[in-house]
Amino acid sequence: MIRRTPQLLPALRGHHSCAYLTTIPNNINSSSSSVRESALWENLGSAPPITTLDAASISLIRRRLLNASLRPKPPHLHFTYSATTQVSSAAVLLALCTVNHQPHVLFQERNNKLSSHGGEVCFAGGKTDPSDLSFEETALRETREELGILPERVEILGVLPEVPNKGGTLKVHSVVGYLGNVDPRQLDINRREVHRAFALPLDTFWKEEERMPVVFRGRSVIPSYRSDKEGLVIWGLTAFILHEFLCRIADARND
């Protein structure tokens, strides 16, 4: 059963892919510019809080996401949006899955022939449709269209704070879900939009050699991560959303 939440903004018609979801917002609160490279991952600790996606671990993730959402937003999550252009909404699915008995995060590499952000890494997602009754439904619909994953297969674990696209004209809502056992190579992907699906072990993001701080526009330090493919980096808004998720589930203060 999908939890229904009210639609906050008018939706735009038509099919929309996750093309714009790979770009980091340029309106991050200026206080984030003081973040030091060495401090970027300090809230993660030295190891992921879970090593398996069993019932207890799923419960921990669900609890920490919920409790984090009840706390005041930290400065780096205060954004401004366009005052001159109608702000629309989108949703993505940050999908956890089990691959070879280990916790993984599912990603997709966009078709490199696409005119916008071709060949980049993102989560499944896109703009809301008038028929969507919640942001969860948007994320699940887009995931089905792009990766062939049925909505009933997804166990919703929580949500992350909304973040803007680069221009501040779009509010992106991130839904966290669990898919169970997955072989990314067997997914029925939409070849027009998706080159391939792949999954990375959750503990990858705790390894120093797999993550890289990037100075954005000379004022903010943001995370990026290596993928499973030489030269292909998880960056921009996708990395920003991933990092926020990792920090929330790693923080014992959210128990």
C-alpha cells in the first residue's frame, strides 16, 4: 500500500525523465561554504550502520529517517527557489536492494544519446504528473517506466528533505525504498532513457578511496563518489541526495 500525501504544487503534464536530477543546486545556503573537505564525511563514522538488509536493519533505517525528519533542518538544507518562474515538483527513488546477500544502492546510467545529461548517473525519477496522488507515487511510477520495477515490489522506508535543481525552479522530493533481492542486469530497463542499471555496495560510500570532495563554484564543498565504471562519477544532485541519506542513517542521534 502506498502512503498517500497531498500534492503540494501543481504538476506539469507529460512524461519527464530524471535528466535535470544530476545537477547540484546553485542556491545552497552560503553557510555551507564553510564546510571543510575533512569534515564532509565526519558524520558518517568509520563504517555503515548495517551490514545486511534484514528486518532489524530495515527498522533502523526507517526509524532514523523518520526521526531525522522531525528535527530542525540544518543550515545546508535551507534553500531559495525562483521568484520569477513557477516552481514545479519532481520525485526520485533512492532504492536499496540486496545483491549477493549484501546491501546495495541501485543507480542507473542514462542513455548517452540523450540531449540532456546523457551518460550521467541518477536515480529513477521525474516530474510529477497530474494523476499522481503523492510524491511516492511519482517516484514509483517513474521507476516502473524507467527500470520496469513494479510499485508493489517497493517497500517505502521514508523520505528525505526536498532539494532544488540548479535553477531553483524545481523541488525534488526523494523517496527511500527497499526492493529485496535484485539483479540489476535482469531489470526490464527503458532503453530510450536508460543505458544500464547497476548497484553499488552500501559500504562503498564509507571507503575513502571511493569518494571525492568537489569544490562547487569556489564556495561549497560537495560530495561525489566513484561508480563501478572507469571515469563515471556519481556527482551533482544525485550525490547530494545520496550523501544526505547516508548521514541520516549513520547518525545514532536519530534513534
